[in-house]
Amino acid sequence: MIGTVNPAHADPALADRIRSVLAGHDPAASDYLSLGARLDAVSAVHDEPGAVAWRSLHATWNRPWIIGMGADPAAVARCAAALVDSGGPPEGITVERRAFPRLPSSFRPVEHWEWDWWFTTTPPPRRPGEDRVVTLDSADGRIPAMLAESSPDAMTRPGDPRIRGWWAIEASSLGDPGRTDRGAADQIVAIAVVTSMRSGVPHLGSVATHPDWRGLGLSRDLCARLTRDLLAEGSPAVTLGMHAANRAARAVYDSLGYTVGYRWASGRVAAEMH
């Protein structure tokens, strides 16, 4: 089993090397490296002109991971393969999306997910529904129930040490928008969490609307409010991740001024390889 990396033993020069390799070769990389990347636990780097891969810890799961970026998909795949050859496979891998099918089949995850990393530095227009947004106590028992019902694959859940807070919209604030069976008045109908990335930039996650309450713009109201509040606090940007196939979410973030900063593919490496 591959052990975890102790961030205290990470070499900061490796993070600088990652930045320098991509500078001028992959314009989209600079935003991710400054706003979203975890570079405090880099333990090995392999690079080619315009591509780089490194060993680190997954930002959410804190497990050994390989990340690869660059404008040349074939070079990104070669860099990741070189790290596997020299140090063995990690528990998972994340690479620029076009590079994923070029990874050697010997360690390419059979199952993977494609996702987009988004960011914004501009406050979105105010929405009338924002006044419905309320803060939740982290121990609120409605949170796990809401996620189980509305977003079972949400990556951020109660207990994550990176959580800054949970926000929601409750049914009682909506009156009766034509629903014949609304459930309890205090039912959570939209939810989002804010976490802190390693860079210190706030990150929106677990954004979900209850299936019975979709189509009312509730996630848009919630994300608009949080985005503007976080930027008003002095944050240089707000980031988020989204499954690439989620068209409804894409429309929400587009409307709020978010930009796709990087397109990724991620997967867990087969356990028998560890």
C-alpha cells in the first residue's frame, strides 16, 4: 500500500517547478495553479516541454494522487506514466481530460468521471430570491438527508475539516409555487457548502436542489448570494467543480459569470495495483 505524503516534508521548490513548466505553454493552467491546486504536498514531479505531472494528495480525500496538466495531451500522459514507473501507482489520478485516454492501460482507471473546474472574480448580478438564503448549523440533521435525496454523489459532506459553512433555502420561504405536496415547512429545498481550498480561495460545493423543487432558479439564487458575499469579504475569486455532463448546472454557472478554467478526468487506480 502506498503511504501518504507528509506535507511538512514537501519541497516547495517542486511547486515552483510545476508553475515554471506550464508558464507560457498552457494559459488555462495559471488560474488553476493559483486558485485551485493543492501544491503543499508535492513529492515528485516529471515534466516535458508544455506538460507536467506530479505526486501529491487529493484535495478532498487526502490520499496519494497523481495530477497531470499541459497543452499536449500525449506529453501529459507520458509524464504521468513516468511517475508511475519511478514510484509505483497512486490511489488515483487526475489529468487534463484529453490526456486520459492516452494513459497506459496498465494503470488507467476503468471507471472515471469527467469534470470542469470553474472560477469567477466578478460578483454576479443580485437576484430577488437571494433573501431566502439562510445559514445552517453544521450539525443540522437535515443536511445529510437533503444530500442523500438530491445529490448522492456530492463530494463534500458534514465532517469535512475544510468546511466554512452550509447555506440553504427552506420551503417555508417560497410560499406555494404550485406544489400540491410541499412536505414540512422547514424542508431544505436547495443547499450549498463553502470550503477552503489549500490556496485559501473559497470553493462552492455540494450544490443541489430537491427534485420536487427544481426549475425555480433556487440554486442560481443560492450561488449568486454566496459568490457575491465571498468576493465582498475580499476573496480574490470563488471556485467550484462540476460534472461535465451536468447541463443544468452549466447553465447556472454560466449565468452567474463563472468561467471554465480547466477540464479534467479523474479515477481511482485498481486496488490490486497498490
